[in-house]
Amino acid sequence: MQQTSQPDPALITRHLRAMFGSRLLIAAVQHLAVFEELSNGPLSLTELRNRIGLKERPANVLFPALCAMELLDYTETGALQVTELGRFLTQAQTPNVIGYVGLEKNDPGAIEMAVRLRNDGPLDVSGGISYVKEGEGPSPMDDAELSRLFTLGLAGRAQKLAPIVAGKVSKSDGHLLDVAGGTGFYTYEWLLVNPAATATILDRPAVLAVAAELLETFAKSGRPGTETIKERVNFQPGDMLTDDLPQTDILLAASLFHDWPTETCQVLANRFAAAIRPGGELWVHDAFLNDAMDGPLAVTDYSAQLFWGTKGRCYSRKEYRTWFSEAGLKPTHDNIPTQMDYGLIWARKESTSYL
């Protein structure tokens, strides 16, 4: 396994994702008047959502971000209220910084963020939503050029995180199913740690073509054991939402659920649970909101980025564990950090299962 004592690139990705958090702040102050709505006292989440016209997903992107910025917080009854710091964004506070924020009011990104918050996504989805399949149409990831661009864009992140993840996921001589496995690096590194195991990477055909190229390079890296990986991994084209999933002992879902709305996440959890053999495990590697939905700031910024380009957002561990339980799995209490503001959680399928 590669050394993991190098600096955490989170110090880089946080700056990138902060752009989306800034757009949320400008939209909240200048386009949605969130702070003015709360200036006369706390409001329940439902009442505040109704007043500013937000559906559940954009509300669960915006409000946790404003809490993480220490501009809003929750009362004992779960209502939202303006903090002492947040009052500098209300007209009743003198002096205030509303005008200063207003200097960025016409920023195209902030304007578009306000549109997406009100609409729960972009107004035009005719070409699909970023890299996520829309409706019954083809997936954007079926386009060879786009797929290569996106997959290789994620390769560095996966290559950095994969050895860390591989060292923390359960050891096994069985089979790993890496759903929407992308570059394949998580699978390749896990197979190095588990020399008797086999694996399947499930993804769109154009993505798998790139993963196969990366495997060729990986196998020739000279690291002990890499020469055996090609014989132990299978590339399976498919759609995780509609196609039969192969039975497996461990199922890995890395940066997967966050692309999808909550109802689809439950569907995925159900399908994954059905594919796991009795006694097997579901592992999720992602960035998680606090269960209180009030941060951390690095993850709320990431959630805003995901909201911008996918159908999903970042979710809390509590939300994941609810999906796992509903799918018939037994969640563990383990919260395992990796790097770049990501971590691992996992659930087990009972040896005697009625799924």
C-alpha cells in the first residue's frame, strides 16, 4: 500500500468548492432575502422554505451552509434563527454589510445559483444534468469524449484516496463490486491488499474504456502484486438503476449517492442490499454532513457544488444509515476518516436475511 502521510489535498479542494458556498451566500442575502425573513424571529424549516419558495433539496443545501458559516443556527425546537453574526445581514442592524455583499449581486454565478435554488436545479435540462443521466434519455457519460474528460478529471483524486480507502475497507478473499467505479483505482488498490480476492467494476461502457487504460498503466507500475490485478478484475457495462447487479461479498459505493435525490438513494440502497450475499457488507466513501445539518463548512461547500451539477447533494451519516436500515442492512456506528474531507461508513447484511 502506498504511503498516506503526504499532505491532505483538502487544503486545495476547499478553495475550489468555496466558490459555490459564496454563491449561496450572495443568493441568500440578495436574491432570496433569507435574513430579512428571519429578522423578526425564528421560523420553522417548513415556514421558511415556503416563504422563500424552496423545495426540500435546495433547502437542505442552503440552510446547512448558512449554519456552517455561523450566520444561522437552530433553536431548541429545531427552528432556524439568525445568529449575532448573521444580524449584520439584516436591515435592522446598523451598521450592516448587506451593501457590501450586494456588490456581487449581479455575478452570473450568484444569479444562476438563485435560479437553481428556486427551481431545484437548472431551468434547462435538455442536455442532461451535468454528468448524471436525466429521465429515459442517454447518459451524458455515454459520450466518449465527455466521459474521458470527466473520468480523467477525477483520476487524481481517486488515485490519492484509493490506497487509504483500501486499507480501511474490510479484508476479504471474496468478491468486491465497485458500483459506478469510474477510474477503477479503488478496486485496483483493494485487490492489492486482498491478493486472493476478485472484483467487478460496474459503470457505463465509455467510462470502463478509460478504466481499462488506467489498469494497463497500474499493472505496469512495478509495485508488488500489480501484475495480478488484470486477471482478477472484471469490467461489467451496466446501469446500476435498472440492470441486474452481480452478487458480491463487499459492495463499494464511492462518491455515488451524492449524485442523486433522496428517493433514488433509497432505491440504490435497496438494490445494493439485494446484491450483497448474506454476511456481506456495503461500504460508502463520501463527504458527510453533520447529523444536525449544520456543517461542516467544507462539506456544505461541496454540497453546493454537487447541487449545481447533479441531482443530489451531500447527505448526513444519519440519512445514509436510515437508507441502509430501510434496505434491511444493519448499519455500524463506525465513522472512518480518509482525506479530502471524505470518510467511510458501512453496514452489514445479516447472515440470515429475508431480502
